[in-house]
Amino acid sequence: MTKKAGLSRILGDYTWISLGSILYSLSFDWFYVPNQIGFGGLTALGMILNHLAPAIPIGTVVLVLNIPIFLLGWRFLGGRTLISSLAAMTATSLLVDLFAAAYTFPPMDPMLAAVFGGVSLGAALGMIFSKGATTGGTDLIARLLKLPFAWLPMGKLLMAVDLSMLLAVSAVFRSLESAMYGIIALYISTLVMDTVLYGLDRSKVAYIVTSNPRPMAAEIDRQLERGVTFLHGEGSFSGQEKLVLMCAFKQRQIVPLKAIVHQLDPEAFLIVCDAHEVLGQGFRRYQKNDI
């Protein structure tokens, strides 16, 4: 990668992180604070302290409490991840206070706030996490937990860490409903965040049993620009050896793939399955400590 390309990539990453930070802060001030909806992580502690002493800004509390966690993360995640996380954490903390000072959002129906707050906050976290950053606090703790529990989605890890804080917020606000709405928002944000991180570019894998394996493989390569692997199989009834086509492809290519299969062999047997974490040419590339 050239220096110019590397700089362009870094600029693009931080632009995306900045947009995610804006959406995160706006969602928090708009949906969570005015409706006293339980919120996980260090922000929950900020909400508790702000509720007990309104003069204490939520964003400032989060900023201070993040310092020891960042020192821990520096050791295990390295400087690059921590620098981007520091930028996201600083931006979200300052923007939360800035938006709160600029405008006081009125309360709304708590269920609407929980649903739309969960959607917007989950999208924001997905944007930030997708560039290797976090907003600090329990987000960073979840990122650290991803190292020993690499098979668990980030959303599930974050949900597990945040649930305890929801109970604390509920106790301070003396409202079980606060925690209940918070759980709804947390669950929705988990789904949305995992969709942003893992599901925007859904992939599929197809298994094709056909009497014209090689012409069909050539046509798939020509029209879809997708490689095909031949698997050696045997018909259980006929006992004949057959070539089974295996092909990974993008979700948007499923219609032309089925058209190719039907055109070349209307009697072909086609199985399409969901595929996750497809790495290789034409798909994602492996990255160390990828989430």
C-alpha cells in the first residue's frame, strides 16, 4: 500500500468514526436521557452521578473514568486501536455535553425511545467498531473480551457487560421500567450493531449437483466472476461419480446464479446456504485482531 493510499484509508476511517460518534451522542441525548432509559457502561455511571448531582456533566464523568481502562487496553490491543478509540471516546463524550447544552430534548413515549434509540445507537456503535475503534468504557472492555472469546459477536459481548449497569441505573432512578426499557434498547442495539458489523455484506455458498459441471462452472466464472471448486461426490442411488460445484458469492448474485443453473441444467440440484466470515479474493481479507 502506497503512502497516499494509506493516508486516504486513515482519513476515511476517521471520517466514519466521526459520523458514528455524532450519531451516538445525538441518540443518547435524544432518546435515553430525557426518558430516563437505562443505559449500560460508564455512561450509566455518568447518568447516575448526573441524576444525583445535576452539575456534574455526563460526558466529563465518562472521560475521567475511561483513563484506567484505556491504560489496560493499551497493553493488550496496541497503540493503533487505542488511538482511534481515544478519538471516538473523546468525540462522543464532548458531543454528549455539547448537544445537551445546545438543546434539551423533550420526553417521548418510552417504547418509541427504546426502539429508535436502540436502532440509532446500534448503528452508531457498528460504524465505530467497524473501523477498529470503541467509545471506551464497557465498549473497550467488550473489545478486550473479544481476544479470548473470538467466536462471540461483539454485540453479544457488549450486551453481557452492560446488563449489570442497567440494574444500577434502575435502582438509582427507582424505576424497574427504566431497566426494562433499557433492556429492550440494548437488545435492539445489539442486533443492529451485529448487522452493521457482520451482515451488511451477506455472503452465500451454493452447492450444485449437475450433469454439466464444467460448462456451468465456466459460465459462473464468466458472468459472476466467482470461482468454483469441484467436490468429488457419488450418487447413493446410481453409484455414479459426480462433480459437485461449490461456489461462494454475494447475496445480490443469487438471482443470476439461479438463472445460470436453470439455463444450463433445468434438472440440476441447487442448495444455497448462508455463509459467514468469508475470507479470500473477492471477499474480506484477514486482519489480526479482527472483530
